[in-house]
Amino acid sequence: MIMQRSRRTVILKSAREIDIMREANRHTAEVLAMMCEATKPGMSTWDLDQIAREEIDKRPVTSAFLGYYGYPAVVCVSINEEVVHGIPRKDKVIRDGDIVSIDFGLCFEGYVGDTARSIGVGTLSTEAEDLIRVTRECLDQAIALCDPEHRLSDIGKAVETHAQNHHYGVVREFVGHGIGTRMHEEPQVPNYYDGLKPRLRPGLVIAIEPMINIGGHEVRVLDDDWTAVTKDGSWSAHFEDSVAILEDGPVVLSRI
């Protein structure tokens, strides 16, 4: 889940805190994987929310999304031209060939895990397959730069360059973020270059989440005040990982 935030102090995490965040993200990634595996044509996005709710009840975790600024579900499910923050609904049916983006967060012992994946359902077009692949590559290339030798601005530059090399639009209205005891902490982590930024510091934990569109970068928010869609109706993909920066490089907390 992505929000614009007021500026706060960057909070570095101790080794113990990172261990707790690793566990928070393990739970988050496991439940997200269950939802991805269950996704099939004919089911509704509400069904995915129910899968997540049932699994949350079995674990020592709480939802990071439910009630956040009034959000009414435990997961965001966005389809095709929906970029982020799609509210699960019984009448929103997943169809063969769709791109389904699932964004999910959990709290464990006071710390937040946050991750997202875009998956193809059934038989995808080559265009949709390429978008998912390139968006995932944007995230991987950004993570590879998460060490004290690089700057925060290198992350956005890497995402933007790789996406633009494939003639895709990079969403600018929503960005990644620091994460810890709150889902959204400083610093903001843009997916584009907007000037030189400070070096990454050991102990920083950030959620990197490229949102890449086949068409232009512009988005608009629907009347539900949550669901963001591309202005031109082009399809979008979204990947996110929570990443800890250590002295010797990145540790991806949200992959199992």
C-alpha cells in the first residue's frame, strides 16, 4: 500500500528489529503466495480478501491495511488498468488473460511487513507477459543497488531507465517508502530520478515498489477514493519488496 506522507526523521533499525521485520515479512510473503496460487478465472477479488483474512486468523499477526485511513479490506487487488489500491469486491471477477496485482501487509510484534506481486491469470498476451517481466526486473535491478555505496536516487534512476528502455510509463503519483513500526516512514523511494539524494545507510529498511504502465505514467483515482487507474486505460503491473540495507548489501525480507 502506498501513501504520500509528511516528512519525518529517517529511522534506522537495529539487528534485532530487522530480525522481527524478517518474521513479519515472512508471514506476509507466505500469505501473499497463497493468494497468488489461488487466483484463477471466475473468482472475485473479494474471494482473495477472504483467503487472507482466514490465514491471518491462524497466525500471530494483524492486518496492516484494514482500517488504514479507513481502508475496508486486508488486501489490495488491482486488475489490468488498475494500478494500486483496488478494493476487493464480490462483483469484481477475475478473467482469463488478466494481470492481477496483489498488495498485502501484516503487523508482527509491532513491525510491518509489506509486499506486492503482479501475476498473469490463464493465457496472457505477449504484451501482458512482457509488462510483468519488465516490472519485476525493475524491482530486481533496484534491489541490487541497495548498499552503502549507492544513493537513494540510484534506485529511482534504475527503475526509470529500465522501464523507459522498454517504452513504458513510470507512475510518479505513488512512491515506495521507509517501513518499520509504521507502514509508511521516511524516506520516500521514488521510482524515477528527481535529483541527487543521500547515500543509503546500514539499518535502513525500505519498501521498493515500481508501478509500471504500458502507456503513459498518469493515473487518476476512482470515486471509491482508493482505486488508482491509468488515465489512458493502459495496463499496469506492480511489484514490491521490503529490503534491509546492511553493510555488505541488501537483504530482501519479503521473499520466501
